[in-house]
Amino acid sequence: MNILVSPDKKSLGEAAAADAAAKICAAIAARGEARVVFASAASQFEFLEALLAHREIDWSKVHGFHLDEYVGLPADHPASFRRFLRERLLAKLPCPPKDFTFVGGDAPDPAAECARLEAAIRKAPVDLACIGIGENGHVAFNDPPADFGTKAAYAVVALDEVCRRQQVGEGWYPSLDAVPTHAYSMTVPQILAARSIVCVVPDARKADAVAAAVDGPITPFCPSSILRTHPDCALYLDPPAASKLASPATDPAPAAP
């Protein structure tokens, strides 16, 4: 895992976006298209804004994939991750992407929805997964203890209380009771199958999870710890998120172009 600490959230987003843009462009140059997974969370605000500034990306050659979504949530709900990506990414692109596979949170048959998503993402390898880390150490909605051995690409998972309280703390829901108890999530093995991973994690509230992921054992009880096994994973932090690392990263984050 390559750990890079930027001076603040804005520069963190710019550095991660420069990395992601380079990887997307390289995939297009090598294979004529890029297959990219996008997360939906407050941690991604600065990253997505900075990524949109990279006009060198030919979005008409990008296949987008949705990382996770709440079960039963309609696409127009204020906390819908589909709405998040449509408003914060797709609506601001200079041209439509080649396609974008969204998770149908309100699909009538969850098993069929997981099968549909798996068929779409398994057509070819994913070039880049843009993700974050939750306050409980989760990746996507794979809360601890996460399933590291599943063969599925997507699954319906139960959300633990720490995860659900994070959604309230970020302002997506008015109370814990309002947060859904289950979600569709890309699985851990499917995330790890991406050729490259850019993991964006700002804020002090993530410091314990970051320390566990980087310095603790690789364990399903800290799902993000498995990212250390990936051959090309870059973890972008700001100083508050990096504040509890045993050996803080010394490599400077690359400057945005």
C-alpha cells in the first residue's frame, strides 16, 4: 500500500484525482476503454470535484460501476447513492460516459439484482476502483466481519450500528431509525480484482480505522486491512486521518497538474 498524506482535504482530493485520471487515461490508451468503480460518500466530495477538472479524460470511453446502495431506497431519495453520483459526477461530465451500471436499490428481487450486477462487471477486468474507508474500517458496505472468501461480485449485506451512525453523523439521515439496515455492496474480492485502487480517506473521525487498516493485522474485523495485499493500492490521507498511524507516511502526495 502506497500511503500519501496531503496538507488538507482539497489537496488530498487533487492528488488522488491526478492519480485516478492518469490511470483512466492509461487504460484507455492500452485497451480503448476504462472500467472504473466509483464510491458515494462525503469522503469523495473533493476527489470527484477535482477529477472533473481533468479534461484529458475521454469519458465517452469510460464504463462506470456503482460500488454500493441501500436496499429498498428509491433513486430520488436524498441519501441515494445513485442520486449522489448522478448529481456530483455524471451531470457535470463534458460528455456522457460509455455506460454506467447503477445498483438498483429498489429492485424487486435482490438476488436477481446481484446477478445482473455481477454479469455486467465480470464482462472484463476493472481498471480502477475509487473507494474510501468507513469509520468501522469497512470498504464499500462490507462491515466487520467482512467476507474475504466469497465468489460473488455483489451481495446484500447487513449494516452494523457504527456504519449506520456514520450516515447520521454525515447528515444523510435524521436519526438512526431512518437508516436502512441492509445494502447492496460490491464484495471485497471484487474490489481487490481491480487492477488499481485509489482509496480516499480524509478527516479525524477515520483515524482509528486508518491506523487499524495500516498497522493492525489483516483481518475481516477490519475489512480495509485487506487492501494491503493489493499490488497497486494508493491510500490518500489528510493529516487528521493519518494522525494515529504508528509510522506516518513520509512520501509527499504528488502535486496536482
